[in-house]
Amino acid sequence: MRPSRSLHVTRTPAGGRGLAALLTTLALVLAACGSDGGGRADDPTTTTDGTAATTPADCIPAETGETAETTATTATTTTGACADASTTTTTAAPADPTPEEIETMSDEELAEEAYVAGYPVVVSIRTLQRLRGLGTNTLFWQTTLAGPESRVIVAPNRDTLYSIAVLDLRSEPLVLTLPEVTDRYYTYQLLSPWTDSFAYIGTRATGGRAGSWVIAPPGWEGEAPEGAEVIESPTNQVFLLGRFLVDDEADVANVIAIRDRSSLQPLSAVTGAEPGPPLAPLAEAAGTAQAIPTDAAFFDELVPSLAANPPPTDAQRALFAALEERMADGEGDDARRAALDAGAAAGADRIAAEVASRTELVGGWSVNRDIGVYGDDVALRAFVARIGWGANVPEEAVYPVAQVDADGAPLDGSRDYTITFPADRLPPLDDLGFWSLSAYGPDMFFAPHPSNRYTVGDRTPGLVRGEDGSLTIHLSHDEPSAADGGTANWLPVPAGRFVLMLRLYLPAEPILDGTWTPPPAVPSP
């Protein structure tokens, strides 16, 4: 009997260098490490060459190359942080143009609509193409904790180790095989170039059970191995973004043991069938994901990507079909090219306006919740691609970010602060969820500190609660004295301006509905 198909999708209400540089750098540094033939390779995810940074998988190639695990807290922020512990201001998605309306649009109006709708794909394809040095369909594993020497991933994450691959399903499906993992949080996020998180495997989605998952191209009707589940991708190209919780350096070996029992293989390697045709190498990227064209050159990149990655809805398919038809009819037409230039510029302005209008702060924190799956809300899809590419659905993780204290003043290491969680207001999480608080410099990297301590969270040994059960985190650049509480609850911060990020994995309903928000950073007298 043919195995049943399963699609682990969580839908939410619509409302430098990126990841590419991370993996490209890994490929260069670790070329000698090679692969074990089962689709993995080792990769320390750090570099000390001072090159521009990238975005972690659950985050964004923001316009200035900032972190993807952070969402912009305000329109003017320059750190591109990916979260906001308050809310994203979501407005009703404007109705997509009907086929009749599309027919009557001017070339410039059509180009503007297509620019906004297609922006996420161009960001994704450029990111994918920057990985061409790695090839495709190979699973890479991070095997060292991030620290101040980690200058590749912006907003380095000391809580998880990454397991990442770029998939191309045009040759044949791929089979991801994983052991049982029930003693720690983990997730694999499957992300389309349209930035929909269309499936998950892991603690939340599949209960951490052992198994094999066939990741298949759109419309695939082949036979899966006995017992395997089929995840049918909406696109031929897919980002596979894995994260495994790790407690400390000693715990890294346990994640490596999981790696050694995991594999990513072509379906034919599992079934013994004839392999699919070889894949063409990835094209060289026309530029970075942070510098998307705002003229007609945008459409020269977009249109060839549509065949491999069909638009996600009927309305968007009609829009892009009209665009392709007009581009073909007007090839060599200077007037039509000028209309594409003007439409792209107008579309870019619309996306910038979205960034300016969709965020607000609560207690100095900001958070985006209505993200991960977008339907026909092309404005929200473009907004997140601009400042939060690769965002998880909020049921998987939420990332509040603060750049100001309780009084609205910028956070600065020349002052001391406290953040107090009342006993009944600790972050509410589901089973195997976790939280942590990290401090970064304005560049969203860890600043070297003699304590070698960069994160405090629910897994930090020796945290001291107050007599009333509350938990107070002390933030300062200098080590606090015993009279000031000592180092048990201390989070060292950079000497100057800094940014806080609170990671909330497997958040419970009060976080998701906004009834729980983080307490502010209160400056000491």
C-alpha cells in the first residue's frame, strides 16, 4: 500500500551577506572536510576574517545585512532585529487584482504589483545562488557553539546548532532520515522560495519520532519507501533549515551523535531505482539578497524563476502570467522597459512603506507573530522577505528584540539594568520549549567579554530566584559585586550601545496571542 502523504503545515493569520554567505564561507573553509556520501559535512560556523555577516536560517537578510532571527523594531532601526515582543501592526490584506483588473492595468501598474508579489522570490533565489559553491542536496551541520569570534551569522545563536541544506527536487525526491530525538528540542523547517514555511519536522510537528520523510516536487506521484511519509513541496527549490538545542560545549557531542544517525539522500539511493537526471549547476548570483534591483533588471531575474517555483495562489499565477506575456510582447520596446523601471521603483517604495507601518513597541520590545505562511497577502510576504527572510511560524519560535529601556532610552553598557520576571510571568512555553536572553553590540554580534558569558536562560545553571519566586536578570558590563547579587543571574553586555534578543522556542498561547510580553529593561538608579 502506498504510504499516506503528510504535510506538517501550521498556518497563521495573514495580516553584508545573508544565509548564503554563511554556507559559502563554510564551503571554502571546510572544502577539505568533504562529505560522507550520506549528505552531510562538518562545518564550524565561524570566521575571523572580518567579512560581512550573514543571517541565521530563522532570520533575515535585512536591507543592511542584519540578522534574520530579528525583525525590525522600527522603520528607522539599523540593526534589522527580527522580533518584536509587542506586535506587528497587521492590516487587512488588500484584495488581489482580478483577471479583468489585471487586463486593464498599465504596464507600470502591472510591474508595480508584480514587483511586490515577486520580491520574496528574488531574495530567495539570490540567497540560493550564493550557495552555488556548496552544490545542492547536501546537509551541512554546525558543530561549534557561537561566540564573539563568530562573524558569519549575525545575532549568533548559542542555543542551537544548525543543520542546513538547499534542495533541488527537479531530478528526483530526497529522503531525510532522522533518529528519535525526544530529549531535546529540534526542528527542520521547509521553506519555499516564496518564503512560506510549508512543512515542519521535529519536536512540535512530529513529536521527535524517528522516521523518513520523502520531500517531493510539486505533483509527484511516485512510490515512497514503506513507512516513509511524503511531504509534497509547492516548489522545486526548497530551503531545509534545521536547529538542534544544545546546552553547552559538552553537549555538542550529543548533537553530533544525532548527526551521525541522520541522512539526506536521493530517493533512488534508498530504493535502488535508476537515479534521476543530473542537475544543472546553480547560476551565479547577480548580487546579494540585500541589494535587490529597483528597476527593470528585477524582472529579468524574477521571470526565469517562476517555472521552477510556481506562484503560490491562483491570483498570483494570473498576475505573473500577464507579466510574462507583456514582457515577451514588448521585448526590445524602450517604452515598455521604461514602464518596468518605473513600476519596479514604485513597488520598492511600497515595500519600504510596509516596513515603516507594521511595527510597534511594548515595554521597549517588538515582535512579529503573523508570519510564516502568507496566502495572498503579498504585502506582508514582501515585508517579511525584506526584514525577516526565513521566518519561522510563531508556533515554532518568537524572537522579541529590544534596543531601548523602560524609559525609551537606548540601551547602553555605561548603565546597569535589571529585567524581572514575576513568578507567574516567566515565559510560558510548551514541553521541551526553552527561552534565552542574549546581548549584542550594535552590529548584532557578541562583543568579547572576559566572563565568556553571552546568554542567560532557563537552562543556565545556578540561577537564583527571589523569595517570591521571581527571577531578576542583571545586565551590566562590569561584573556585579556580591552585594549587588553576584554573577548567578548576570548577563554581561557590551561597553556601549547594545541590543537584547529574547528567544522563545515552542511558545505557549499567551505569547502567541500577545497577552504575555517580556518585562522591560529597567535602568538602575
